[in-house]
Amino acid sequence: MIGTNMNFDFTEEQLLIQETAKDFARTEIAPTSVERDINAVFPGEIVKKMGELGFLGMMVSPDYGGAGLDTLSYVLAMIEISKVDASCGVIMSVNNSLVCYGLEKYATEHIKQKYLVPLAQGEKLGAFALSEPEAGSDATKQTTTADKEGDSYTLNGMKNWITNGINGDYFLVMATTNKEAGHKGISTLLVEKGAPGFGHGKKEDKLGIRSSDTCSLTFENCKVPVENLVWEEGKGFNFAMNTLNGGRIGIAAQAIGIAEASLDASIKYAKERKAFGQTISNFQAIQFKIADMAVKVDAAKLLTFKAASLKDAGKKYYKEAAEAKLYASTIAVEIALDAIQIHGGYGYVREYLVERYLRDSKITEIYEGTSEIQKIVIARELLKD
Ligand code: CAA
């Protein structure tokens, strides 16, 4: 691999992060995950503890309240958290990748001190608002507007599918500041929860990741101080694309966590379940499925570690991030389906967790760029002159 360490002998620090995340997920997240999924309850206390452990600002410099870790550590932690609860995984991913990363890289010192520090320390939770009812994959078609007058912008419009939309404190909102300029007229504004004119819709009743909150946001003559402009006017679309590249690494890790959980559950079940006088792990039909699942998990890990390593090395990584997300999300759904098949009827009921893994896995093919969008990103890079 050009210019990157692809040996993946993880450092002691990276292994410690992985172990800490694993312990935390088992002891603090697992006990309530089934109930939170059924009743769609946000994991408020867990998110607070994740913040205290540094899981919400993993890659942010200690100068701004973060843990100062690399992307590989973040990936390892995301896998462990998502393996136990993919809802906690997405909450963590959005705060780290889409909010903290973008603020540290592009925001003014004022914004960093005022907003990034509490976000990285886990005292506040962030959300990222790009999608609109008519602008999902076609993200340049932003209709939310921000008109500048004096020392504030007036924000009008609607966003939807916003993770942390209800429980978030600080929102990065992409809005059009210059209608004539197309995507170069989009800017990013940081909006605080409770700002007059800023509201949210009902919590979406989702197929999976039900414990995370997702809702629409509305802005009606909502005033945002000009100092809350992130980066420069007209740079909002580039801001969104650049942060989403890192976000896609996070979602790839989330998908791997779900896939690995499906694989582990399948191995356990195959060794316990008896049919035709022996455990089903003796049958090649089951063995081949498990072997295929394991190869897919490992391949997804390699792609994701590669993208993370490129990012850590300061190299271009957006094609690799798209490849990692595309592949990891595809195999997460496939493996969850195989896990249900191995479990037979037991896989179809709530008592065994594999039905949740399937429901949770599907979103990884949709958010932070659908699989089709990832293919566009990959193909454009390969086919460009
Ligand atoms: N990285 C960096 N820059 C990128 C980029 C990438 N992956 N993809 C596009 N860009 C840049 C281009 O270089 C170009 O920049 P300049 O104008 O400075 O040259 C600009 O973006 C416009 O690009 P295109 O001309 O290629 O625009 P397009 O409209 O043809 O395609 C797209 C753009 C790739 C389809 C883009 O709209 C896209 O990625 N869509 C998917 C949006 C998405 O991922 N939404 C997720 C919502 S957030 C979410 O899910 C969060 C959550 O809560 C979990």
C-alpha cells in the first residue's frame, strides 16, 4: 500500500482503546440495548458516560478538550460500540466525524473555544444538518436559506433525517447564502438548540437504530450570529463533503460492528443447536456460510483500516472511505441475513438479537451517502482525466 502502514500491528494505545470500548459496551450499553430498541429510547446516560470516557471527541486535540487519538483508534472503538449497539455507534460517529472533525479543521478559534471544547468533552452533543426533503443524494440542491443582514443571518427552511436532532445541542446547518452561485453559494452555520425560530419535528419511528433519535428541523426567521459561520461563505458544500468523507469511515466501522455481532452470534448458535443428532456446526451448509461471513468481515476491516490510515497519514482518502463504506454496509446486510438463516425460526424473533442486526444494518447502506452515491464517488475518481 503506497505510503501507508498496512501491517496493522496495532499500538498498545490503540489496543487499550479497543479494550476500553469493548468493556464499556458490555457493561454499560448491553444491559439496556434490547429495551431501548423496542421502545425507541435515547441512551442519554450512556452518551454522558461516553463523553466522560472521551469517546465523543476521540480525534480532537487535547487543546480543545479531545482525546487526541488517531482515526484507527476511533475505528476500533466504533466497531466495539456498534457491535453491542449500533444506535450508540451512530450517535458517537456523528459527534466525532461530522461535527468535531469539521469544527476543528475549519472553524474560527472563537467557535472552537465556545462550541468544540464542550462537544469534544461530551458535555454537549452535536448534529449535522445537510439533508432536506428534496435534497438527499442530490445534496447541492439546498433550499434552506441564510440571509445576512448586519451581524446576523436569518435562517429559513427545513432539514430532515437528522441524527441527534432532538437530543443535540449544537447543529451544523448547511444553507444557501447566495442563490446564484449553486453549490458554491452554500455556507455552514452553527445553530444552538433553543434559538428562536428553530424547531424540530417528531422522532421518526424507524426500522432500525431505534434508540438513536432522528427528526426533521425547521427554521423560521431563525437568527444566527455572523460569528457562527463555519469556514467561509460559499464553502459549506465543500465542508459537508470533506466531513462526510471521514463520516463514511465511521459508518463503515459501525457496519463492521453489526456484521461481527451477527457472525459471533451465528458461531455461538451453530455450536449449541442440534439437528439430525449433532450440532449444526458439523454441517458444511453452516460451515460455508460462517467462512464466507468471516472473510467478508475481514475484508471490510482491511478496507476501513486502509481508509483510516490514509486519513491519519494526511493523504487523500475519499475514494477509500467510499469503498470502505460501500463494502462494509453491503456485507453487514448480507451477514445479518445469513445469521437469521443460520438461526432459523429463532432468528426471526426478538429473543435472539440477529433480527435487530438486520434492521440496524440496513441504514448503513443509506445514510452518509447511499451505496449508489459511494459508487459515483469511486467511479468518478477512477475515470477522471
Ligand atoms: N470529497 C470532497 N469533495 C467532494 C466529494 C468528496 N467525496 N464529492 C464531491 N466533492 C466536491 C467536488 O470536488 C466539487 O467541489 P468544487 O466545486 O470545489 O470543485 C463539489 O463537491 C461538487 O461536486 P460535484 O460537481 O461532483 O457535485 P454533484 O452534484 O455532481 O455530486 C455528490 C455530488 C457526490 C453526489 C454529493 O452530492 C454527495 O455526496 N451526495 C450524498 C450526500 C450525503 O452523503 N448525504 C448524507 C447526509 S448526512 C447524514 O446522513 C448524517 C447523519 O445524520 C447520519
